[in-house]
Amino acid sequence: MVIEIKNTFDGIGEFVLFIFRFFKELFKPPLELREFVKQCYVIGYKSLPLVAITGFIMGLVLTLQSRPTLAEFGAESWLPGMVALSLIREIAPVITALICAGKVSSGIGAELGSMKVTEQIDAMEVSAINPFKYLVVTRILASTLMIPLLVVFADGIGILGGFVGYNIHSELNIVRYNSLVFETLGFVDIFPATIKTFFFGFFIGTIGCFMGFTASNGTESVGKAANSAVVYASLAIFIIDMLAVQLTDLIF
Amino acid sequence: MKKDVGFRWKLGMFVTAGILFFAVTIYFVGKQKNLFGSTFHLKSHFKTVSGLKIGNNVRFSGINIGTVDAIEMISDTSVMVDLIIEKSAQPFIKTDAKVGISSDGLMGEKVLVISPGTFTFKSVKDNDILTSKNAIEMEDLMLSMKKSIDNVALISDNLAQFSYKVNNGDGALSKMISDEQFSSTLQSTLVNLQNSSNEFAKFTESMNSGKGALSKLVTDEKFGKTLDSTMMNLKTGTKGLNETIDAAQNSILLKGYFKKKEKAAKQIEIKKANALKKKNTTIIKSDSTKRLLTPKDSIQ
């Protein structure tokens, strides 16, 4: 029991050190630009279809689900604003981050884990390439920058989904829908949510890399690394979300 | 290298589209808040802004044309409100336009309303100061409401007093309502009145259609005519009588008697005249005072 607790804290300590190391390596030239761009492509562009479909469905479903309640109050005209608000503030960031935790974090964990197991990382070190810089920094940076972009797409597509959902039962042209959405939105809704997504991205990348990079030798540890990467990344997302809400509440 | 180019443009497109989309969203939200686009400022002084906040809408002819940018206290009785207005609304706001604070619905947000001025005035310029109208405060509304409620209370009080008096007092109204005896006397009076009116009805009926002298006098034309002719006869009769009396005075047999009577009458008149002369000289003074005191006498 005590050993387990000690191991947990050991893991957390190792993770914090891992983050420190990331920042140390980040500002040390040279930056592996080509690898970074490639990771951006893999994390950002390749996840777009998944995020787009999820966002669209979320917007559609949210509209259809909220409609009866709002119709009861005769406040159907608030539906677009309400859906857009909940999408931008909460649902799109969290859903996108969770999707990316499943796709990106587990991918990175499995990739780095298998590299570690097959001793490719050691081989890099031998051939005078800093594996941390080449593998970890690029991936974490890419996910930190790409997840917010994916969330922006999810917001837009989700609002579009809301438009489609609204038009299932009643008619509203896109211009009026747009103005209804933007009437409700303020900077208070957009900026905290956007800042939050950078943290989501950072932790998705970092946890994936950490789990892969610290995988123990043995084939089964690859699966373990991928699994725990998804679990801890998802958990981290919710914890960050909670902290972000409290901070936003405090400031605005 | 070939492979690199293959994914790079996709990545570029993805990033560009994402950033563009974000920028557009920010722009539109910002436009809603009047941060971008061409705008100008207007100022106005208020005694009280009654809960107006920065970011509240400014309306002109019912259209949102701007927002409240700043609210500053200038002195203990005046607050300056700075407004950001869309440039496109500038030509329509004249220098004599007035700014008032009202609310969007009973419980809604406060809204600044610019009421249009006269078209002969010039358009406003940047940083012009518009005159303000005092807002209708909820407190004032409540105060006037309280006044009318007080009045209602007073009226209902009076009404209660009135009904109490009616129930318990000694007045005619209350007796009518509550006193049994009074009502029974009233009833008997009414019965009497009915009886007498019945009698009267009978009387008038018999007068209209009866054969008595009175009814004939009122209704019968023939009777009237005969009455008239009777009168004529009477007239001629008395004329004849006068003539016979004259003739009697002049006749020899009765002359002596009439002469004696004349003499006696003359003597009495002379005596009366002497007595009157004496009386007049003595009473003249008192008589004049009497006249002053009672003017009725003077007429007589």
C-alpha cells in the first residue's frame, strides 16, 4: 500500500521533471522543424475529419435536445445563441480534447513505447541525435498548437450542425442564425475557452510522450503505455477544465 | 522530399483555415462590441445613470447603433457617459438630439436611447456632448404608485365608514335599510298616498266626464256659450236699470227727496275738509319722518 502510494508520487515527480526537461530542451536550438511540421500534419490535419464529424453531431444533437425545454418557455429564438455558447465555452473544447486524447495521445504513447522497446531511442542517442528533442519536443509542441485549431474547427462545424438541427423543425436562414449566434457571444466566452485548449493540447502531447518515453522494456508495455496515455490524458483534460472554469469565474 | 510537399500544403491549408476562422469569429464578436469598424464618440452628462453598465446598447430609432464605452463620475451630481457610435449613424444624429436611459422590457437590461433632434440642426461631430433626459426611475414609478394606492386606501376607508354608518346610524338611509318600524310607516304612508292618488284620479275622471256644474264649466262648450249669453243679458239688464234710476231722479215726485240728500252730503264734505286742514298742519313733520322710515307708506 505504502509502496503503491510512493510509486504514484514517484510517477508524478517523474512527470513534472519530464515537463521541466521539455521546457529546457524547447529553448535550446536547433529546433527539429521538419519533424515538427510532420507531427503537426499528423496531429492536426489527420484528426480533422474525426473532430469535424464529432463537432457536427454535437451541435445537431445539442440543438435537438435543448429545443423542447426552450420551446416550453417560448424561447426558441435563444436556441442558436445557447447552443453556440455551450459549444464554444465547454462542449467543443472538451469533446475535441477527449477525441484527441484517444487518437493522438494513444498514438504517441504507442509509437514512442514501441521505439523504446525496440531500442530505437537508444540508437538515436548513439548516433548523436537528441531523441528527446527530436521525438518529444516536436510532438508536444505540435499537439499544443494543433488542438486549439481543431477546437476552432469543431466550434464552427458544431454551430453549423446547430443550424441544421434548428432547421429540422423550423425555418431560419443562415444570416439570421449567424446574427443570433454572434449577438450572444462575447470575448468572455471565446478567450478563456481558447486559452484552455492550449493546456488541453499540451497535456495530451506531454502525457502521450511521457508514457511512451518511460515505457519499460517488453512488448506488453507498449499496449500499457498507449492505454495509460489515453486514461491519464482524459483525466487531465477534466481536471484542467475544472480549474479553468474556476479561474474564469474568478477573473470575469 | 516529394512526400513532404504532399502533406505540407494540406497542413498549411488546415492551419490557415483554422486561424482565419478564429479571426473572423473574433472580428464579428468584436463588431458586436464596436471594437472594430469605423466609429465615433459621443458624450452626455447624467444626474443618475440608474444602473447603466459599460457595454449596454445605444439605440437610435430602435436600432442598435453603438454601445456604452465608459461611465465616469465628474462631480457629486453628474456622471459622464461616453458612447461609441457607428459612423454610419452620424449624419442622422443632430446636435439637439437627446439621450435618455430606459430599460429593455420591465426587467431587462438598461438601454441608452438617443431621441432624434430636428432636421434643421447640424449633424453631431466626434466627441460632441448631447443633452440628457432624466430617466424614469423605478423609484419614481413606485412613489407615484404608492400615492395612488394611498388614495385607494383612503377611499376604501371612507367607504367602510359609510357602510358602517348605514348599518348602525340613525339617518334616513340607515333607517330605510335597517329599521323595521320605519319601513312599516313608510309603507303605510305609501299606501295612503296611493289611496289619495286613487281618489284624485277618480275626481279628475268625474271632472272630465261628469255632469256636475264644475265639470261642465271645464269641459262643456255649450255651457260656456250659454254662460256668455247670460252675462250679455245681465249687462243690458243693468243698463236698463241705470236709465230707469236717472228717470226717477228727474221725475217731479221724487225730486225733493234727492235734493235734501245732496245738501246733507255737501255739508258733511265741508266739515271733513275743515278738519283735514287742521290735522295736516300739525302732523306734517311727523308724517315726513314716517315716510323716511317706512317707504311703503310714501307709495301709499
